[in-house]
Amino acid sequence: MSVVFRQGELAAYLLSKGMRSTALTLVRSRNRKMEDFLQSEVLERRSKVRFPLELRVRYRSLAPRCPAAGTGVVVNMSRSGVLVSSDHGVSEGVRVELSIEWPSLLDGRVPLQVVTVGRVVRCEPSRFAVVLARYQFRTTRRTSLPIQLVGGACG
């Protein structure tokens, strides 16, 4: 698997890992000054690297007082968190289950999904972030079943 960095992300990643001289070499090789880079780029402060992905996801709240379910797209993901883009949000603090369609097949033929449970830690109009408590890989059917929206964001 290869990871693609957008402009400036590789240097920011190297800086976050304490590799200042390597980041400086990279920035200079692109004819930029380190000061310009530091002023123009927002450095990632998370302890886990997030990978940009575009995977379909189904979600449902685990809170009986705030039932919500829907579909969306994973924007990025790390071992400890997921950013989901969706037309319908979920309120901050709500526990959710996410079922993410995994791009790799088990033994080259069996579809997989990652089923996660976590808590919504940030909400925006068209996306929400979840910190993961646990996750597991499961086998799934070949075709995706549509999910109906139930309720909406509680507030």
C-alpha cells in the first residue's frame, strides 16, 4: 500500500516526527524557505497518522434517546479515529457504530468490512469525527444493502 502526500504534508509529517533536517532538505529542494513553509502550512499535531481514504460507511447511533442512522463516506482514518462525510450528522458525545466497506478482499475473494464502535468528538454541518473504542474485521455480502435514514442529529 502506498500513501500519497499532498503538497506540504510530507514535510509536515517529517517535522512532526522530529526529522527537521530531512524536512528542511525537502522544502529547499522545492525552492521554498522553511519559514515560508511553516507560515503557510498547518502542522498536524495528532499522535496518529491519518490516511486519506474514500470508503463507503454505514453508521447508527447506540444511544436510545437519540436514534440516528445513515450512510456516508470515510474522509480519513487512523488507528484511533475516523472522519465521516455525511448529509446527516450525529451529535457530539453520542456513541456510534460504523460499518466501513474495506477495499481489500479476504483470500482475494471474500468482501470485508471494518465494524467500529466509538464516540463522536466533533460535528460540522456535513461531517463528524469519531474516536474509536474498538474495531474488528468481518466478512460481508458481495452487494451493499441500502440503509434508510432514521431520525437525525439530537441537540
